[in-house]
Amino acid sequence: MRIELELSPQEAHAMLEAARQQYRLRYQDEFWKARYSHLPHGLRHGSILAHCKDMAANKKLLGALALALGHDTQPARATP
């Protein structure tokens, strides 16, 4: 499915911040659930996204908004 949406830069930024906060809260809630306790911490994120389709969709929304705003979607890397 493809969705097109026209937002002002201010609306897109506000939506990005709201979606990030929602994602963080939901991720923390899911991370400690018993269904993931058998997985090492490093493998839980992918399992959570596979199980929680709304979070997978939210992650795509975050990427699309960040890209539209010209934000780097990759975490900052330390340089030696």
C-alpha cells in the first residue's frame, strides 16, 4: 500500500517527534515482555517488529518522515 500525504515542514517535524515518542514507549513495553525473555537483548528488536505489525509500520513512517525532512536516518557513528 502506498500513501501520499502533504504536510508543512512544521507538521512533519511534529509528527516525527510524536511518532518517535510513541515508538520508544511501545518498544520499552514490548522489550520486557515474557515472550521475548528467551532472546538475547540484541535479537529482541527484530522479533518485536516481526510480532508487532503496528511497530513495523511506525518504523517505516519514522524513516519516511526523517527522509522527507532531510534528517539522517542512521545512528551517528563515532570516528576514531
